[in-house]
Amino acid sequence: MDDLPRFRLEDPEREWLEESRAWISGHFNHEPDGEAAADFDKADAKLAVVRANLAHGWVGPDDTWKLQALGIALGDALAEDLMLEWITVDDEHGRVPALNWPGTSIVLYPVTMISQRIEAGEDVDVDIMFEETRVKLQEIAFSGDVQ
């Protein structure tokens, strides 16, 4: 789908993803040992956090880092559902985390899927975004037109 160089995640990208995930998991009840509830590991739970943040206005258009963290949660849910893997793509903006359908050239940039829309003043329905993205990726992957 693109000819951009792709790499495995390196420590700076991995650390940024983990910091974002920690912020997201902070919305869950924690067990006595300080760990987030096991339910957070489920795609539906990640989407619920994104949905709640957007519905209650807890994150606004000036909260780019938090909006991108919501995008990472959306990406993690998609990765779980479709068995995608996080990679790094080197593009005109530098090295950016993205999702790849293993064995194909399919690349998705969930980190900014939510932030770009919210910053542009659009409403975001994370459930529709998740489902439409999931369906579109499957269509592309199984179309026979992808490497």
C-alpha cells in the first residue's frame, strides 16, 4: 500500500506507547497490588475508555497527547481483533508508530485517527470508527490486491 520504510518498534516508540497505555489503564479500577483490572486487556474495555473520555468531554481538542493515547487504545483494540502488530514507519514526519497486517503491506495509523478529527471539530463515534476500520481492513486484506 505504501513504500515507506518499516521497522520494529524501538525503545522510544515502545516507551511512548506504554506511557499512553498507562494513562488509559488509569481509568480502570486497580487491584490491591496496583495492577489494572484484567478487564482492561479486552478490546471492549479499551473502547469503553475511549468512548467515556469522548462522551464526557474529559479530553478536548488541545489535549493532543491524550487524544493520541485514545488512538493508541483504539489501535490496541484493532490489533487484538485483527492480530495486527505495532511497527514504526519512517515518513516525512519522522518515525511514527503504526499497525501492520503481518505479511502484507497494509499499514494503519491509529494514533492520530481520533486526534485529527477532534482537533478539526468533528464528532467521533469510536464504535463506528472501530467497526468501519475493521471491516475496511478485512476487505483490503482479502481483496487479493494487496502485497
